[in-house]
Amino acid sequence: MKAAELIVTAGSGRARARLARLAARGSAAGERVEADVRRIIARVRRAGDRALLAFARRFDGVTLRRAELRVPKEAMAAAYRSLPERVRRDLELAARRIRVFHARQRERSWSFRDASGARLGQRIEPLARVGVYVPGGRAAYPSTVLMTVIPARVAGVGEVIAVSPVGKDGDTPIVLAACHVAGVDRLYRIGGAQAVAALAYGTESVPRVDKIVGPGNLWVATAKRLVFGQVDIDSIAGPSEVLVVADGAADAELVAADLLAQAEHDPLAAAICVTPDRRLAARVAAALDRQLASLPRRAIAARALANFGAIVVVRSLAQALEIANHLAPEHLELAVRAPRRWLARVRHAGAVFLGQDAPEAFGDYLAGPNHVLPTGGTARFASPLGVYDFVKRTSIIEAGPRTMARLGPAVVRLARLEGLDAHGRAVERRLARVGARRGPAAGRGRGPKRSLAPHARAAMMLMRAGASVSAGPRPRPAAAHRRGTRPRGRGGR
């Protein structure tokens, strides 16, 4: 097809149909293979390494022995040394920039003491073991290895386990080299749904992990979805996408180049330009035709454009941003004058690229921010992969008698409202102890003069009367009980 056929006017029937097709792409794709993926997972759980070896023969055409499932660390280092010096420097440059960016994402544990005397906080600690899926063959991207492994290392993950399919020609050297640069602890020659199952449940050779990250094909994505709950996952990755918002000042050749950079990924990739300038739309379409003719992966890119490409002409840049927010694209480029001014209007996007000197391809390799991004409109609620994906948070709660005296009665009443008497009684026992420990002699001597006894007695009496106790310094009877039993003393700190 000619790229001019991609031009549609916002609000027209053609535009609505084109954008609806884009929004719905791949929504039920996993259903086609789910039954087969379930059988693969079940067989790996049942047969372990034997299943992995059998699937390697069946799907990859490779006969392995159990001892060959794991790639020796020396092989990863040797693959790195075998690369040309220029390539090694580029990998190290990318790794360094990715590491510096993600170091700023580290979270710290924290705590504070509130007015009741309770100490509350959150402990941040890294996951013990993470599994990284690395596509093999022509889909082997060393940048993906760096983007998935380095944040885990920055987070302090104890062990990073990588899996990648091996082909008839053996290991993919660039994958081994990237694993060496990123700091992978163990690499296994397995791929597909069976690799996901091995990471989720463990086999004789492959250890069970806490979380699985990394992109893969439909089978891998479906397997990740099915094992979620047994382990955590980063996301269900879908086909890649870019949306370029361009005004009349944009360079049409650069816009076309960025659309093709996304379209060459996959026939399901989406590449969209939204502009209020109809003349720019025509120039972009002409540039697409010219550049596509000399593209090595032109067959794939042409199919992607035919299926999920569009050049949408809108009334204004404001309407262009409305469409962008509706689609919530993985990559959003603002090829406009004063892009920072329009950034405030962006609500949903995996990554935003400001100006034409910041192409999406820059972000894919070594800008620094992660290129593992939410796809398929999930940028409405999801975030790029980051250090925060490789830690877990634990709430810390510390309380003493003063906290129980002030807040315990409310806990008892709430528990009774829910019909959970044992919960309430557990706190009642502590309130009784507060009163027993803090008798009339409490507060005497050289220590603090304040006694908890009046507060505790008042709290217990109010609780038995069903009164309302505030979290403030003094308990007060609720209005409904003002003519009923009242505490003999008002208590205090």
C-alpha cells in the first residue's frame, strides 16, 4: 500500500476504525495458545529437567544433556572478550548510563513516631532471586539484557538467573556478552513457555525465582500470565508502539524515520503520527514510501504500517494530545515547538521524548531510562521497569502501653462491628494489662511524673460503655452515651 492511504482525519469513520483497531490489537491473542502453554507448564512441573531437554529438541531442534543446560560463566566472559573493542565500549557505555539513571530510583527504609507513641515505618529490601527472560536468535537484543538485569543489580537482588533459547548454531554470543556486562549470575539454555515454567516452579537444575521479568513472544507472555501468583512478573508485554505528535515545524523525514524504527520490530507494531498540519501529513507519507524502499526489514515494516499505522490529521495540538492520552502509547514523541510546554498535557505514556533530537531509538539503547515499558494502553496505570520492581516493602509497627490506651478501644469497637470478637479480645487483654501495670504508684519517684493509669482506666470504661474514643490526648464519651455511664476521671497525658 501507499503511505498516503494512512492519512485519516480525526473524527471520521476511517479514523475511528483505524484507532479502534489499534486499541484492540492483541487483546485476545493469548487465548489461541493458552491450552498448549498450560500443558507445557504442567509437564515442566511434573518432569523437570527431562521436560526442558525434550522441549529443546522439539521446539529449538537442539539436543542437550542436563549438564549443558547451564552456560558456564567463563563462556560469558569469553564471548565478551571476543567482541570488537568498539562494541565492548558501546555496551559498557550503555551499561554505565543505565546504571547511573537507575541508581536514582533506589528507595530507603523509613519510620516515624506518631502522636500516640507508636513507631510506624516501612522496610525496603531487595528480592532474593530474580529470573530474566532473554529472547534468542534474531530477536536477541543485548540492550534488553542490560535494561532488565542492571536495575535488579542496583536494587541489590541476591541472585539474577537468566534464560535464553539456544539455536542449532549454538549460543548467541552477543547475549552471553551482555549477560557478562550486566552481571548475570547464571544463564540457562532454555526458552519459550518451558523456561518461564522452570523459573516459576524450579527444576533439578534451574532454581525457582521470586519474580520473572523480560519480554518474549506470545507463548512467553501467556506463560508469564499463567504463573503469576506463583511468582511475580513485570508485565504482559505486547507489541511495540510509537506515537509522534508533530506540528508544522517538524522534519517530515525524521518523523518517518521514527515511525519505521518502530514498525520494523514486528508486523503487530504500531506507528502513528498525529498532526494538525495536513501538509506535514502528506510529507510524512511521501517520506515513508522513500525510506521503506531501502529498509532491510521492509516487509515486516510494511505489514505493520498496513495493519496498525496511521497519520491522523487533527484540529489542534491539544486534540493531538487528547488522542495520545486515550491510546496511552508505549513511546510518545513530541516533535513540536517548545515540547516542554506540551509535556504538562501528557497523562498516559510509557516514555516521553521531547523534541526531534531525542528519538525513541535513543531511549532504546543508552539514554539511561528503561526501555521495558507498558504497552497496549497499560501506560494508563503501569510504569517503566525500574529498581522499584526488584524490591519488596514490609510494614513495621511498634506500639507500647500508651498507644494501646489511646487507640485500643477504637480497635475493639471496629473489631466488634466486623463480628471478629477474638480480634477485639486480643486488644482488651492488653488494655487490662495497661491498667494493671500502671497502678496508683506509677509516676512516683525520680522518673516522669505522668501516669498512664487514669488514661487506661478511662479508656477501658469508655470501651465497655461503647463510647467513642478519639486518637487525641483525651478520651471523650460519644453524644449517644452522655446520659449513660461516664468515666470518673477525664484522664490525660
